[in-house]
Amino acid sequence: MHPRLQQDLDQFPQILDRTRQLADEFLAGLKQRPVYPPLEAQQLQLGDDQLADSGNGALATLEDFWLRYAEGLSGSAGPRYFGFVTGGATPAALAADWLVSAIDQNCLLSHDTVAAAIELATIEQLKSLLGLPKAFSGSFVSGATMANFVGIAIGRQWLGQQRGIDVAEQGLAALGPIQVLSASAHASSVKALSMLGIGRDALKIIDSLPDSEAIDTAALERHLAASNGAPVIVLASAGTVNTVTFDDLPRLLALRERYPFWLHVDAAFGGVAACSPDYAPLLTGWEQADSITVDAHKWLNVPYDSAIQFTRHLALQMQVFQNHSVYMEAPTLRPDDYLHLTPENSRRFRALPLWMALKAYGRSGMQDMVDRNIRLARRLGAELDASEGFHLLAPVNLNVVCFALSNVKGDAETARDRFIARLDRHGVVRCTPTRFNGQPGIRAALVNWMTEEEDIRLALESLRHCLPEAF
């Protein structure tokens, strides 16, 4: 064994203990850590892109990393990081994630480790939490991009099946052009269209309802009626990123009765609202979708990276993702035969953090995170709308506040970008830029389990402090 490897093997307890100490230090200061570290701290230091001839061992390298780069780590796991839709990691989920790396299970086979059984159990618990029926199977993937990829890939196979074509075997050329219809498709779905060979140009944008991101189902029906039976996938939004708008799923399902199409519901973070009795009606009808995306590293607050793809069409999924090899067993139609169900062969034990979080906090704990974030988002929105210098671009439908600067002198987008740069330098709250209805806006997305009333007070203070008198 290499001397450094032998040294680290001998010092394993010390290495893990020092790692725990550094993690303690980071977490203890998380609420005070800048949500956006200084730009200079985000840069690699001289020589660190070069491979050394001889290593320093784990302890020395650990100390070196923390000394030189800890300042460049953001407080994105903390309670005032409202950028993008970024969750944190509950204590139970974090503990599980540490174990995931330590036990290092490869979750490709259902009989090689208990990990596959725990993944299946986690999927069943999650379906219970979100009110999804037993008819759905599911598996863990890296994020919404891959969950959307899987759902659309199964949809592509279904379109072929309607015409007697096995796309997985014969290729997309045998099926010909596909139409993908949506009003507010997430960029990850558009990326998936490229990766799947369907192509970005296959996406046809259907009109939204007035002053909304929701699809106009009358416009969709007109398009479907004029499509002359072309193979169609409909991408529905169950929580758009700007305004958390939900497409009218019951009306989409009624259309599907007359114009058969594959219905994929992107519920990356909005789907978790189904755990709350107050907001579950927003998801009415999703139990009849063909495929669904839900992220775990957003509102379920498990560490990156983790998402779940659901489908009612397990056999089609296996046709797409089955893995042929002489040294592996043939696929069986089982919901835990994960080697044959996702793009990955080797798979991290992603299910354990969510399994442990669900066990630790139960239905009521998950509901508390959702209800509290929504209540605080609405307070933030109301306070901003009542403040001089800000106004809402859209109602606060759920947990995202979409707002803009008021009374801007000069170019609104330039002013917005300068404001966000000041906000980042102040380091108290992180928001991200967007556009809504053609106007430059700002987003604040609340999904962190630690966010409380005090964080809204601090965020408002920072937002007002960073608002310049003139642009």
C-alpha cells in the first residue's frame, strides 16, 4: 500500500473526527455566514490546479482546504438563501448523507445490499406523504433534470407504442417528429429534449392564460385538434419557478380523453405542497399523470443531489433503460430493479437521507416546513409591496416572491442587476434575477427548514438597506 494511504488508514479516526469538527464549525456559524461569499474568495489559489507528485495525506490536505477555501463557501444551506429554489439539510438527512459516503453502497442491484429495499420503502412513504397512488413506481435520480429526462424518455417510448414502434430498439427516426407542448416548460425539460434526440425545436409554446404562467387549455385544445394525430407529449407545470403557478391538471386530463397524449408533470418543488391539506388541492389530478418529477434537495431538505421520478408505466420504463450484459442478471418487471430503470448503472444511496428524514420528522414535520415557508413568503411579499421602492410582479401564490424595483431612473434591468450586486455584497439574503411578463424582476424562494420570522425581518432590513436612492 502507498505510504500515504497506509498513514491515512492508521489515522482514519482522527481524520473523521477532524472532519466532524470542521462541519460543527461551519454549521454553528451558518446563520452568520454570508449567503454570497466575496468573489475573490471564490477563486482557486495559485497552483491548486496542478497535480502534485507526492501527496500530503488527508489530515494536512483537509486543514489546507479549510484554511484556504472556507471563506469561499456560501451560506446556501442556511435560512436566508432565497436564490433559485435551494433547500438545506435537516439534521437527520445530513446524518444519513454522511453515512451514505461512509458505507458507500452501489444501489444498482436489488439483492446485493439492503439499499434497494430502503429505496423502495422510501418511495412508498413519499407516495403516502404526497397522496400518490400505489400505481406509481419511482426511483431516485440526481435532480429534476434527470427526473424530467426519464419521464420524457418513457413518454417517447409510449408514443412509439401507439404506432407499433419500439423506439428503444429502432431509434427515434422510426417514429419521426414529435411535438412537445407546454406554456412554461422548465429549462431542464428543454435540456432533456436535446439529450433525448427529440430536439429543442420540438417544443411548441402554447399561450398562457392572461397575466399567468398557466397554460391556456383552450389554446392547447385548438393546437391538438389541428395536429392531425401527431405524437404529442404535454409538459405540465406544478409550480413554475417565477410565480409557483400550477397548470389546471383536471382540464388537461379531460383533454387527454379526447386527444391522447403523454402527460408529464414537472412538480420539482411544487409537488411537495401536496403534503399540506391546505395546498394539496393545487395538485388535484396529478395522480393520473403518466410521469412526475419531484425534487428532494429542494423542499424536502435533503443534501444535494437528490430527486425522484415517478411513472405509471413501469414496463415501458424498463424497455428504455434495461441494461444488457452477460455478467448481470436479466431485467425483471419489479419496481426495485433499479439497474434497469434509470440512466445510471452505478448509483449512490440517495434514498437514505430522505428515508431517515421521513422517519425522524414524519408527516407533520414535512407539513410544518411547507406551511411555515408559505406563511413567511407571504409576509415577505406583503412587506415588500408596502415598502417604498419595491412592488410585486405577481401575487405570492405559494413560497416564491417575484418582485421588482419601483420608480427606477434609467434602464430597469441595469438597476436591478446593480441592486442584486449590492445585496450580494451585503451578504444577509440571497435573491436571484428573473424576467416576468417582459419586466426585469427579482425572485426570493423560501424552502429552507430553518427559515423563521427573524430571518424575514433580517432579509427585509437588508433589502431596504441595499435599495439606492437613485439609479
